[in-house]
Amino acid sequence: MIVCKFGGSSLADAGQIKKACDIMLADRERRIMVVSAPGIRSNVIPDTKMTDRLIRLIHQFEKDQMDQEESLGIKVRLTELTSSLELPSELAAELIYELDRLVFELDAQSPASKAALVAFGEWSMGRIVTACLLSRGIPARFVDPRDAGLMLAYKNGLTEILPQTYVNLAPLSLEEALIVFPGFYGLTEEGETMTFSRGGSDITGAILSAAVNARLYENWTDRDSVLAVNPEYIEHAAPLTEMSYREMRELAYIGFSIIHPEALEPVIEKNIPIRICNTNDPTAPGTRIVAERTHIDRILTGIAAGDEFCTINLRRVLINQEIGILSRILNIFAEMGINVHHVPTGIDSVSIVVKEAQFSLEQELVLRHRLRSELGLEHITAVRGMAVVMLVGEGIRDTIGVMARAATALADEQISIEMVLLDYFEISMLFMMRSYEKARAVLALYREFFPQD
């Protein structure tokens, strides 16, 4: 069995929906179709994703500034989709009624009512795609994640998949009809709607793949493949035919947006390969993400870059000989709810790398006070506006001199490196620098390690 997830760009209009349905029908193994909310249409400028409109509706409600523009825009789009697909007008009326109901039931004190409205984009697309398949004589069944038992909980600031989810969804593997399954949301144990973070339809597809023991998880987007570097930095970056779970997770951590990083966890457990495919060119080979790579033809697989990091640098003579000092430092960060990303140390120093978004100026003042009063640390420096550039590749571990080549490439461009971290398992290498150096650093490193491209 193959589980297919289609992103917003793959379902943006009637033409794209027809392509997605054709793809499902082209292979009899494709039995479960996970759908996202409609994305940006290529022929409408400017255009807005349906999910963004739904979120704006909520913001208007919270400010008591509700108007009809956002709601009307959603209703018009639903009507256009059903009309263009030659579906019964009753379907559009039913979807519009459901939208009005969810808006009417919004409650400022109820996160579940807001989640239900945000999830309307995926829910309505599931209904539309199911109707489209049925109109073509294809046995298809719409399955709402809440009815199927995709169970979620919010713990430690994250949306957690409850274990019973996989048991609840396993019977879908026995269905004869083609299953259409909205992504992005599920149900709490209290019976309320809960969503993943944006891009969460990727996670839904991975959960289903694991639950039904799929042979393959296909993630359909508007790109032929994953590229070695974000096109924002390198316009025609090298396409990747294969990468490992480890490589994808490392790259996703810094900002590769081709697939949600949390989507890998369920498929990793079952060693289910992922294939990234282009809805607009189904014959393109795409990129396979696998447990273990069989052929490594480059040192690097990809280069990722991210902004808005901050370092908190602590200095005291022979701090590395103080037993338990690192634990006490990190405990203060934990108590303040500050997520720590990296902790490089020296004989007389400890540096803590965090994201600026999770480290406000107010938190910095409190942190400085606690480090001084509780641990006696007087020399504290916080440096904001830092960027991270990461080199990732299974080929790093078997190649001598990668660090030297990277450092030389950056030095030739007069880029000052603030910090370097090498993964113990030698598949990633991280350089920290000032944010304004990031784009030049990515270009220099790409030229060094992808010269033929």
C-alpha cells in the first residue's frame, strides 16, 4: 500500500485537484489520500491560502473586528471549486453552512473552537476531493481524523501523538474504497479538535503510513525534488535523488521546509521510505528519503541556513573543573522555559545557543540575575543576531579535510566564524556567524562542495 499526501499547491484549484486524483488512480497501490487545505493559485495574483484566511477570521474575532471579507473570500473559493469540478451545488451549500456554524461557535476561551475553524480548510478539501472521485465512478470514502481515532495531546509545549492512534487507524488498511483523509488535525481524549503546527498534513500522512504499514509514503508538492540548498540562496541548486532520514532531520532542524521535521518520526519507526514528488510532473523521479543510503556520490547532501540565534557566553577560570556546574546552568534555562540548542564549552567558558524568539530581553535580565545570584557567574555576554549554516552529508564521515575545506572557503570570503560544532556521528557540521554573513557563507560553501553544479 502507498499513502499519498498532497500539499496546498497540489490542491489549489480544480485543475490541480484533477491532477491529484489522476495520480491516485495511476497506481492501484495508492489507497489513502491525505489532503491539505487549498494553497495559493498560480493564476490568481495576489492570492491567499485558505488556512491564512481562516486564521485571520480568528484574529478578527479576538479583536471584536469581524467583517465579511475573509468569510466571503472562503465561500467564493468553495463555490468556484465545486462549480469548476461540476459537483452538485448542494455540496457548496453544505460546506458554507459548516463554515458559518464554526464561526458562530467561536469562543475566545476555547482553543478547540479555534482549532476546529482552522481545520476547516482540510476538512472541506476532503469533502470536495471525495465528491470528485465519486463523480468519476471511483469508490471513495471520506474519513474524518476525529472519527477515525487520530488521538492527540498537548504536552510540554508540543502536540503529541497518542499510542492508541496507530491501533485506531490500522483497519484502514483493509478498506476496499479509496480513503480520503484530511491532514493537519485530530482529536483530544476530551473529544476536542486539535491541530498540528503549520505543515502538519505531512505528519498526518506519516502517521497513516505507519498505522497501515505502508510500503511507501509519497509526499506530493510543486517541486520535482529536494534541492541541496534553499533556492532563496542558490537559484539553481543541485537536485537530490536520495537522502537518509538522518540527513533530512538535520537539514529540517535548520530550515529545510520540503517536509515537516516531525513527519519523519512515525515512518522511521517502521523504516518506511518517503518519496517527494511533483504533482505537476508525476514522471519526475523525485527524491527518496530512506533509512540507509545505498549509494553516496557527494560529500555533502545539503546546506541549510537559519537566522535569529543568540549565544549566552559565560566565563570563569577553570569552569570546566566544577562538577555539576553545567547541570545547574542548564537547569536555570529549563526552569525559565528557554530551549537550549547547543552547548559548546572550553576550559574557562560555557556558551549556550538559543533561538532569539524564545529569549526576550526581559528573560535575558532575569537570566543574568539568576546566573549571578545562584551560581556566582559575573562574566556574562549575550550576542544576538547570529546565524547558523549547517553542512549535512553521510559522506562527511568518510572524507578527510571537510572542516578545513569549509573553513578555507569561508576565510577566502573574509567571513568571520564565531563558533564551530561537529556532530559526533560526523554527518553534520555547524558554523555560527553574524546574520548578515549568512547568504555569502552559503554561496561560498556551495561553490566549494558542489563545483560541477
